[in-house]
Amino acid sequence: MPAPSSSPSMSFVPCLRPPVGADVDHAHERWFYVRGDAVLVCDGPAELPLRDQHFLGMLGARPCWAGDVEPPEAGNDDGSFMALRALWGRVSEVEWTVAGRAVQIVEWDRTHRYCGRCGSETALSTEERSHRCPHCGLTAFPRLAPAIIVLIERDTSDGGREALLARGRQFPLPMYSCLAGFVEPGETLEDAVHREIREEVGIEVDDVRYIASQPWPFPHSLMLGFTAQWSSGDIVIDETEIADAAWYRADALPMVPPGMSIARRLIDAWVARETA
């Protein structure tokens, strides 16, 4: 079980190393141990077999560290490590975000020990968060994959409003969410919104508006949230990705994603506007 979380109002400041001369509480360091893609959050360093460790930043006056933990021997898994989704609600929201940062940095470090261009062993930079190849000079920064997510609205004939929600084929539950997809090379974010909507449900939209973003460490995305207004077309789903899609009123929604996701925040904000 994770240790009691810090104050929810405490802010996190990312940095490469503990600040010199600042009011740093080394006696209460916060550690985010990563084994596979599961996390253990606790106060102070624990006696765990580490492959490497990385400074994450400052949570108030508390230094935060990520530890890359060796996998357990067969039969020795005590269940103390949790998947990020299961960790939601057991620590503060800011710590959950830091845990996601820990998972992404550890995984980046694991997968960039060798140069992708020449195969030489790389070295961690002391000046920035990067792996650098001493042979050919290739620099590898932590990977981020930008993805758009969009809530589409339309007017109804009786003067009401509806939102388009879809169920992805990968969803294990009958859960409906906003449309989403990765940004492709050469696209603007707005281009990606139009393309994904056209590909997944066959409609056209206008009035695309950026709302907010969210780090999404599954495994290394940055979700960029938008709203858009339906302009033309009927729903024709891409059956390779979408199991179902339909228009819903605010008072008759299907099962929607949990509160940790930006999809839920977009949906909740729309419901609040419609029911005000």
C-alpha cells in the first residue's frame, strides 16, 4: 500500500537535480519505484534492488526520485507494486502525475541504453534529460507521443444539444468516450482533429477549440483536448477501431471514463454547461 500522500495542494516542479541552497527536506524524500510498469510510492529510500535511479523534481520542499527496480524472483512478488490505473485515488492527483512521470522516465532510460543510429552504448547527460551517443552524437530525449481527444457537439431539432461518444474496440467494458487519435508527422493539431473524426465516424466538424492538455503515461502520450461542432454527415464507424458510436444527451449518458482522464473532464464540462 502506498504511503500517505502529500497535501493535494502541494505543487510539483520538475528538475534534473535537487536545487542547490533551497529549502529541501531530504529527511522526507518521496520515492516512486517502478518495476515493469507498476509503481510503489513511499517515503525515503527503500531496500530494493535498483538498476538505476533518476531525480524527478520537487514536490513542495520534498525531493522526488524514481527507482528502476529489478523484477522479483519467481514467487516473490508481494503485490506492493500497483499499475498506474489502480494507483489513481490512493495518492493525491499531483503525486499520481509524478508517478506517471517516473514510469515514463524509467522506461525511456531502459530503452535508450544503445544508440538507435549506430548501436553504440549511450551515456546519460549531466546537463539535460537525455541519452547521448559518444560515437555518432545522436541525442535521445524522453519520448512523447501527442494525441488529440475531442468532444463533438450538435444541436437537435427540438432545441437541445447532444455529444458524440464512441466505444473503442479495445475497451474491455461497455464504456463510451470522446474520439481520440495520434498526431501524424506534418499535421497541425487541428488537422489531426478533422482527420481522426473523419476516419473514425465519417462526419465533418468546424469550430475546433483547444481546451486543455494532460500527460497520459500509457505509455508516453500527451493528450490535447478539444471541442468541435458537428457540421455535416451521418455516423459511419471505422469498424477496425470503433465498436459503436452515437449521439447522447447530457441526461442520458452511457458509461463514461473515470475521473483521472481528460476525456471525463471534457464530458463533465459539457454536462455542466448543458444542465446549468
